[in-house]
Amino acid sequence: METLIGVFEQQLGLEGVWALSAAYSVCIGSLLGFITVYAMFAIWMERKVAAHMQVRMGPMETGAWHGWAQSIADAVKLLFKEDIIPSQSNKVMFWIAPAVVFCGVFAGFIVIPFALGLQIADLNLGIFFLISIASIEVIGVIMAGWASNSKYSLFGAIREAAQVVSYEIPTATALLVPILVVGSFRLDDFNLWQEANGWLIFHSPWMMLAGLVFFISSLAGCKRAPFDLPEAESELVSGFHTEYSGMRFSFFFLEEYASMFVASAVMATLWFGGWTIPFVDMSTWTDPDSFGLSDVAVTSIGIVVLLAKTFFFIFVQMWLRWTLPRLRVDQVMTLGYKYLVPWGFVALVMTAIFKYYGWGWFPN
Amino acid sequence: MGAVRDYFGNIASALTTTAKGMSVTLHHFRNEPPITVQYPFERMNIPDRYRGLHILEQDKCIDCHLCAKACPVDCIEIEAIHHGRTLEWKKFTIDYKKCIFCEFCIPPCPVDCIHMTTEYELATDNVDDMTEDLLSWTGLRPEDQFAIEASEAKKAGKAAPTKAATAAPEGGGDDDDKAAKIAAIKARMAKKS
């Protein structure tokens, strides 16, 4: 972001607020483009993964090769559909709820380091920002559920509120564990630390436990199966977005897949080394002595590595979705409060002890 | 102690059953090819004795109506005019709106001329298309005409006409001379013995 502002000020001669707004537009535009393309790909991937796990084929016709254009066709269809607003709904809230939901996740993207220095905002409280901004999504969902004036929507929204508020505790606790070891809230620090020392997941068994707790609670945060109670097709029609259609509905869809990406990217960054490759020091690659690669090439490699790790976790999320049945409401609460919260704290305390005595598989 | 054992037992069973389930789905994902087919382009194998749409071997059929009589829903309608043994076909229709694909029409056939195929596509946007005509020709073919004229000529004691002479079909043929008929039968019997 700062680099971009500098470029606009020096190269194009823009000043102050103009350079700032130009840089903002470029960042937001590229991020929106990325999320849209990613979401289309992820939806196609989800359908193919689901199909092959059920020994089916999935979309095969749209586009020549394995139905690759199915998501594009669906998006075009959703864009041209009529925007139906229930007459008894609270119109203002109904209008802005999809935007609020999407904004919460969209803001999460700006702190993710895609490669060394390639993040929109290099916040030194990046993880804290991520946890806080992700909660905005819940407000949007509750708005959607309430404004729809439908019992199914309201039930979905209430479930979402209960579930997300409960699972923010284990999420935050589990996120504190790597923070404790690395000693920073800044996301790029985790990448640099892991480039020097090795993946954090192999730091100690308690780090693995924290990773597991984070992954499970991030599933609940993303409303992914087996925690998809807010949608719960078999009980609540479609949950909080029952009354939505067309473009507004597609925003909820986009938000779900975007939040999957954020959760997986955080998982990859904090526990699995982010854009770094194990046992490889990428910072030497720009030297003429080793590979002599340009900065752009190294950055692209970093992006590819992070995307590979992220897509692995997205695949695991899809894999779980087609393996596990949906939990009951009381089971969700039991899992959250009786299992994940205590074990998150155990992982936190034990890691603190390990760090104090310098134990662990690679001492820092 | 029971509650503690339950607690850790729950954790253990949750982890093991999840791992087990994930291994099953992964096995499906990686090792099992899809069992579905791209329907309009390919089809599943259908057993040979599947009861699908009917097919009629019209040159074998003797217009005995046994299939129509066997039909429990009366969906078969047959009309033909007999010229001796030669048949002038009017219609042989099966109304698939009524047909229950019970296969009762197949066994009674004395000449084994009606069969069921493995074809099952009936969908149409026109109700009239649901009634299917099994005939491959209607009326008289040139060879039928020839056969009729040959038998008539035989009855009349003339030589069989050439095919060229029978280009113009003649209507009717019911005006058989009874005496000539009896003579023909007698001649045949005599020939046999």
C-alpha cells in the first residue's frame, strides 16, 4: 500500500489524497477481482470434489473441459435474475445486509501476506484486526435474518449469532498460541520466523493441538459443514438467506467462499509457513550468485506457495463437508464450550511453559 | 470417574471416527471412478429382457388380435383387411399413455411377431405422439399385390401374371368365387396325398 502510494506520487505526479485514493482503488479493485475469480473457481472445485467423493462426475457440459465454465454461467444467471424483496421486510436492512456481510470478510483479506511485503495493509496488529473484523459478518447475518421477516431466516440468524460468538473464544485462544511463540501480531513476522526456524505446527504437540482447535473453530466461523447450522437446508430451507435471490444471494455465496479462503490462509500462514518453502531460504534467490531471480519472480513464487497451502486447507474443508453429517445445536455448543475452549487454554498454558523452559522440537 | 472416561472417550471416538470417515471419502475421491454416465450421450447397460417400447415384425403378423385381447388396459388397436392370407394393413397402434409395460401381449402371439425392446425414451411435448404406430407399412406392398393376383389367377386357372402387369393395384379381392375356392382346396389336398 505504502509502496503503491509512493509509485503514484513519484511516477504519475499525483499528490496527497489523489495518490492515496488511486492506491486504494487499485488495491480494492485487484482484491475484488481476485475474490470473484477465486470464488468461481472454488465453487466449481467444491462441486467437483463433492461429486467425486460421491462417485459422480459433477458439472461436465458447460465449457469444453470438465464443466470449467459452470460457475461463470451461474454467476451470469444470478446477475440477470430478478431482485426480489419481500414486501413485509425491513427494506433498508434487507438491502445493506449482504454488503455488510461481504465487507467483514473483504476487510480480512487486506492483512493477508500473499508474499514478502505483498499485503495491502501491513498492520502490526494484523491478527487482532482479523479477529475483530470477522465479527462484522455476524452483524450482517443477523440483519439479513431479521430484515427478511421470515421464521427460517430468523432461526438461521440466531443460530449463526450463538455459534460464531461461542467459537470466537477458541479461535482467539488458538491464535494466541503462535503469537506467544513468535512474539508478534504482525502476520508477515510469522512467515519470517518460520522461514528461519521451520513450520510452527512442528514446534510442539501443543502447537498441533492449537492448530486443530483453530481449524475446527474456523470451520464453525465460516459456517462450513459440519457446522452449517445457520443454513441447514434440511431444516431451515436456506437459513438466513432464504428470502434472498439474484445478486444479493450471490454476495452471501461469495462471502462464504471468501471466508473459507481467509481461514485457510490464516491457518497456512500461522502454522504452515505461509509463503515460505521449508528448508529453503527464499531471500537469497535474488542474489546473482544463486538464482538471480527478479523480485517479481520471487514474489510470484511466494504467491503460488501460499495459494497451494491455502487450497490444500480449502480442500480439507470440502473433504470434511462431504464426510461429516451436520451437528445438532446442542452438540455445537457442547463441542465449543466443553471441548474446544478448555483444550485451547491447555494449549496456550502448555506452550507458555514450553517457551519459558525452551522446550519443543525446535527451540527458538 | 465415569464422566471423565466419557469425556476422553468422546474425544477419542470423535477423532477416530472422523479420520475413518475421511479415509472412506478420500478412497472414493481417489480410487473409485464415477458410476454415473453422461446420459443423453451415453447410456447405462440395459438388461436384454427389459420391457421397453414394442416392436412388430409386420410380415409375420397374422392379425389374430390375441395381443390386444391379452392387454389388461386395452391399449393395442389393430385394423387390417384380409385378402386370403395377405393382409392390407390399416393400423397397429399402442397407446403408451395407457400401456403399463406388463409384457402380457408378448406370450399369446402364435407367430412370435411382437417383442419388447430396451428403448425407454417416451418423453414428448405432444400428447398424440404417445400413441405409437408399430406398422412399417400400411396398405398393400407391391409383393402383397402380386401375391393376391397370383392366388386369384391360380383360382381362375390362369398362369401367374408377371410383376410388371400388376403395377396398378386393384382394390378389393373379397369377391372370391366360392366354387373356385373349393376347387383350389381340393387340388391342394390331392397334391398333398
